[in-house]
Amino acid sequence: MAVGATTDPRSAESPRERGASGRALEVPAYYLYGEDWTAESFGFFHIESFAVRNIPNNWRIGLHRHPDFHQFSITFSGGCAFEHDGLGRAATGPCCIFTPANTVHRFTYEPDSVGYVISMSPDYLAGLTLEDRSIKAAILRLTTERLVTLNGDGAEHLRKLVALIAETFAHGRGNGREMVRHLFGACILGIDAATAPASPGMDQESRSTANAAELFDRFRECLETDLESAGRSGNPPDAPLTIDSFASRLSTTPYALNAACRRALGRSAKETVQTALLGQATRLLLYSKRSIKEIAYGLGYSHPSHFVRFFKHHRGTTPEIFRQQVAEPRCSSDGPTSGGVAGPPLQKQETRMARTIINNPALPRSKSPHSNAVKVGNLIFVSGFPGYDENVKIPQGDFAQQMRHALQHIKATLEYAGSSIDKIAKVNVYLDRRADFDEMNEIYKEFFGSDQSGWPARTTVEARLPRKDFLLEIDCVAEA
């Protein structure tokens, strides 16, 4: 039985989940894993050993989220592979993994791992931090690092403390609720004490001065609110996500905001915003059906290409490629199984080749209803490109310019999809005038070289093209 759990009868959705924005993430929302989540809870606390939920599920906890619960997964022996919002890590005990509320996550434990999962509502945790600045500093560290390794002596002390919490929670008599609350506060401090010591000059007091901690909390709440409402609704933020804007809204200075972030997280306010922005973008790419353009505008970018550059800089790949490579395998049948844990399993993924729509936002787009390309399996089918320039204008009567534009667009499309012009297997060229055939061949060699051994297959056709000013159109098929 959860300690002090109450529900809000007004709605079965938390404030973050209400309305269209709450339906953006298409991932099961559970109370405890496998138990249908029906209403927002307050004053909630629960602790159970790994065995309770892992044995019935073969030590695999499938992809899900808890809209209103934070979780501590404390491992004393064994280990696991886990995933937070699409990013996977491995952990070996003794260690602690902190999973903030609404984080999309899953765990695969080594069989017979020993440890506990502690779940609590944000207000329960906030009540502890109001009373003790040291607890607030420890939570900030866990929120940032997510995974911390526990040292030997500290881990053994923590094991006894957590076992006492579990025993007190199970009995629940007399002052059990208050005892659990104080013991859990000690547990958080025990986790912090059992981790590697901070570097010189970063002692706990310097990280948790009252003014800096309070400012950082307000900044983080403001940032999370902006990203949740704007990113999920598809509407741009009401205010720009800049340090000057946040400082103005929080009645402080950019210098003070930077100092607060560095005390709490060891990084600047700008880096904090970029990390949060990248996290929200990742969640929407993996767990929603919003287009790249919708996500970009919803996160405040003036043009999708700016978002693409930001994402590629931090993730090393474009949003579309990331979505195809990482999001596709997520629809697996790894939901809860029988054995005392009720709940609907995830739908099984259909056996079919992955199909990805590719649209490079940097390229000119006509009004015709087609995509730049479609990737099916290991092949990329590129649509026919006429000779548009960057302003979606056709150079009138200039065959050479039109052909170079068309081939540049094909090259840019393939590179955006993670391929290249060297991987083209087949080209189709459609000419409006037979007289342009020889010039076409010369320009063709500029892109594909003069060595016949590297040329792709090609078909050239004289055809009546859809517009009188089109002198050619080119499409192709390439390897991914």
C-alpha cells in the first residue's frame, strides 16, 4: 500500500499530460509498472525489491513512463542496461539510477540482481528538499548525472538503511509514514555520501547556497514548463529560450543565472538550456508522430534547417536518420507479463521493412504533393528534381544551370539521408529537348566522374515535361 497516496478526482491526466500535448508521447503510462495509471497522485511513496516485478517479467522492464512519479533504482549486486528518453547506458552495482517523472525508460537486469526500486510523487520529494539544503543538492546531482556509482563502505551502510525503509514501509503502523519519510531523507544523503567526492572547490556548501539553489530551481521549472507546453503543443514558445529572456522573467541577471547553474550542475545556463532542448527534441522524435518541421517550430526555431544543424551537432546525425535508426525498433512486445503484474502489453511491431520519409528543409520545395525521397530498407528512392534554384525559380532556357541545380538537390538529399552521390545505383534523366543530350553527358561527368567503372546505371528519355520552362528532370535510387 502506497504511503499517503491521494488522487485528484478532477482528471485522469496530470497538468503536463492534459489536452493534445499529453497525447504527443505514444508510450504506455503506468502507475507502478504494469498497473494502469488513472489519476494524478500526491504524497505518494512506494518501495519494493527488484524481485517483485522483475521475476514475473523475466528481468525485463519494458518501455514506459510514470507521469507523476520519480524513481530511484538502487542496485547492490548485479547490474542492468537501461534507457532514458532513447539514450542507453549500462550500470553495475553498487549504484543508483534516478529516473525523473515522465521520463520514457526501460530496464534489462542481470538475473538475480539485488536491489530496490523506490517511487515517489514530486511533491513528496519536494517536501524533503524544503527542509534540508543538503538533500536539495543531492537531488540536483542525481537529476544531472542520472547514474552514480556507490563506494564499498557507503554502499553497505546504504543497503542496511534501504532494507530498514522497506521493513518500516511494509509494516506501516503507528508513526510509520513519518519514519519512512525521515529514513528516505537519510537515504538520499547516504547516496550522495557514497558517491565519489566532488572536485576541489566544489564542496557541498558551495553547491547548495540558498540563493543559488532557489534561483536554479525557478529557472529549471520555467525552462521545463516552456519546453513541455511549446514542444508538445506544436506552438512556438511565448518567450525566446535565451538566457537574457529567462533572466528577465526571473528578475535576475544573466551572470547570476550562469553562476546558479554552475553551482548546481557544473555547466553554464546556455548549456543547461541546450541540454533540456536536446532532451525534449529527442523525446518528440522517438515517441511522437510530429514531423521534423512541427518539432522545430514548436521548440522555437525560425526554420527547420536551424534545428537540424543543432541536433546534428549534438547527436552526430540528422533528426530524420536518428528517428529511423532509434525510434523504429521501439515498438516491441516487451510489456508486462503475467505473474501478479497486470497491465496491457505493448502492441507487437509488424514484420515489414522500415519506411522513412526524407525531406531536407534546406532545399526549395514545390507545391507538388511529394517528398524529397523515401527510404525503404536499405534503398533510398529520390523524387524527380527539375532545375529549381534556391528561390524555387527556374533559370529560363539555361539547360546547364538547370541540370547542375537538379544534381545538387539530389546530392543534398542523399547527404541529408546519410548517404552520398557515390552510392547511387540508378539514375533516370528526362530531357525536354534531344539536342541537350551531349551537354547533359558533359555536366553529368562533373558529378559522377569520367571513370566508367564508377558510373551508376542510367536511363535517358526524351519526354514532355509538366512545365514549359522545365528542360529536364532527374531522379535516382541509391543505397542508404
